[in-house]
Amino acid sequence: MTSVITQVSERHWHALGDDQVVGRGEVSRRPDGRSFVSIDAWHDTVFDQIAGAMLANLPKPLYTVVDEQDLDLLTRWEGFGFGPRRREWEYVVPTDQSGGAPPGVTILAVGEPEAGPLRELDRIIRDEVEATIGWHDMPAEVMSVLDPSRYAVAVHAGVYVGLIRVIPLPRQPRIGLVAVRASHRRRGIARALLTDVLGAAHQRGVTTASAEVNQSNKAALALVEGLGGRRAGSNLELVLR
């Protein structure tokens, strides 16, 4: 199929065939400054035409995320020079959990944290992550605008020391981030945050939650698998330099 590719805005491209939109392309800039591209096309040839038009006009590097099981899509991006950068395992975690917080630690349930102390904790954790692995290795959703209604926190001596971000999807909530200040790690706080959030979901009749874990994050893998999480898929982040 031959189509006409038009850039309809700064971030969007359309493919027109027989006066109908037969494909769309989009580039989105994440808070860390990276540009991610995505294409939704009805035919492989249309995908190639949109990709060719976008890549010819966008500065590099460019990124995209692909379900590793979608071999056709993966092959198409690889054909344009994209290569793997990192892999995230998708886990399904049972919500039937038990456990408590470590001595001296209190868990504030999702929606209970105060905005000010939560923002300060978020800033500290971001600085600590940036000084180590860097935010380029964090999921996009954890870099979005801070919304206290989606967080639970751990409090020690009146100070917020750990947080967990929950995306409240109807049938299966998703754990977007679990993070603890460097000074309070290896005390069981991350596990306490997870079991508290999962247990609350279980009380609402939700049996499982989902989580994405970078394959190189051994501590996070051990934490999720220690709670009975099982791998259900994987996503590849690809880059074109």
C-alpha cells in the first residue's frame, strides 16, 4: 500500500490512503529529556513509510518500547537500526500477603501521605538514584507529576523514608515504584510497603497486582519473587543512536 505521510503537528504524523488515515506516528518527550517514538499502522508498508518520515526529521538518539513477544514489531524497529538497551520483566504478584513494618516504622496507606514531606522524600530519592544508576533506567511513569493519592509511605522517627507508587487499574493495580532512602535500606521497609499495599488490594477482592522490574536490579527481582511474583512477559527498550 502506498500512502501519503503528513506531519500534522510537532509530535504527530498521519498516513493517508484513499482519503483515510491508515496509520499514525507519535514522538513524546519524557521528563528525563529522552524522545520515544511509537507507530500504529494497519500495514507493514505503512509502518515503514511513517518510520522513514519520522526518523528523517527527528534528532537522535531516539527510543521505543516493544513487547518482547511481538517479534514482528521488534524486527521492524531493528530494521531501522534500533537496538536493545534494557529489558524489564513483567511480574504478576499475589495480593494475599502478610507481614508488618520493622520496629519504629509506620506505613501510611495510599492517599494518606502529606504532599510536602512526600515531595521532599521524592527529591531525595531521585538525587540518590541519579547518583547511582540514573533515571534513564527508571520506568517513564515514575517520572510523572507527583500525585499523593497514588503513594503510600514508610515513616521513621517522624520522617518519610520510603515510598511505593500504585497505579490503580481496575482489575489489576500496578506497582510503579518502590524506593527507600539509602540510609534506611536493608531493614525490610520495601517489603513492608509492598505487603501493606498488596494486602489492602486483597481486602478489596483484588487477587493479583502487576509490577515491572529491570532485569539488572537484583534486589528488586529478589523482593518481588520472594512475595510469590511470577514472570508474565517482558518489554525491551530499544535505542537508535
